[in-house]
Amino acid sequence: MKILMRDEKLLWKGCPKTFVLFNEIEWFLNAVGIVMIIINMYGIKVLFDFYNISEINKNELVVDIFYICLFCIVPYYQLIGRHQLAYIVRKNITYFITDKRLIESIKIGKNRVFFMNLNEVENIVIQCNSDGTFTVYFKKLDFFNDLYKGTGFDSIGESFSGKILTFFNLGKETELMAILDKIVMERKINVIERSTGKIIKIKKLLHS
């Protein structure tokens, strides 16, 4: 599938970072997963011991083990599955920044392409993630934002925002930062940090 238009110049191409950085929450979820797996394995052992000393029907034993294995799905997802899913999703997403557009290409199932023209970007929100990456929300404001602006109900207008393009889990690359900073300067827009609501400078992310 052709992504770029004939008169379009590619400035940057990248993907979400696929590494996993373990923090306190990750360690807690992994610990929960391990405990649940141990409990389930112990349950299977108890069933086999009970089967050996009782007249329990073999079919009933198989059904009981099947249900215990179903409960293993949750701890498996906690330990491995969610990381595998995140890796597959991130590996199949590509972001492009050109001299005209912001583009997201997703190759999961049916190939899909989403884009936003640079001259449509009126607001940028940045979220710093716990794994050392950052996520950028490019927002195109619309009629509802103008309607509610300055009334004290700005958040209502933002909830009706017509278009948002999101670049997830980006690395703090110097080239990318320079391009984002150039977009901000040319469009004369503010960059908002999502967690604090404060205006920040793109270049400061390199040192955060």
C-alpha cells in the first residue's frame, strides 16, 4: 500500500518502542500471576490425588482440570500474554511525519492508514510514560471547542473534538524532537503535558 503522495517529502519514520521496562506496577502484576499459577497447579495436583483414592469418574476429572486451566489464562496474560500482545501491536504500527501530514499505518488484519494534515493541528498533548517513552496526541479542534471556549466548560468542547491522531510510545530521539518542535513553532501552538496540564517545551523531554 502506497503511503506517501507524489509531492510529499518524508521527514521522519518510526515505530512504537517494543521493549518492556518493569516498574512497581509490573512487578505487582507479575507476582499476582505467579501466585495464581501456583494455586492452579496445586489444585490440579489435589484433583489427581483425589482421583487416585476415590471413585471419581474420569470424565469429571477432565472437566475439573479443564476449568482450572481456564483460570490459568488470567495469570498467563498477567505474566506473558499482555507483553506479547503489546509487542505484536507495536511491531505492526508505523508512524510517518512528512512536510504535509502526520500518518499512522496499522498492519494488523486489514491494512489501515490514518492521517492528519499538519495545517489541521491546533493542539498537542504529550504524555510521559513510565517505561521512558512518550505519547503524542495531535488534536484538531472544531466547532464545539470554539463554542465552549472561555465559558468554564472547555472540557465539554474537548470531548467533542473532531479529530485526534495519536503516536504511542515514542523514543526520545533528537531528530524526532527537532521535527515536533518545528511543527510547534510553525503552527504557533502550545504543547501541554497531560498529567499536569502545564505548557512545556518539546526539547525538555530529552532531559526528562
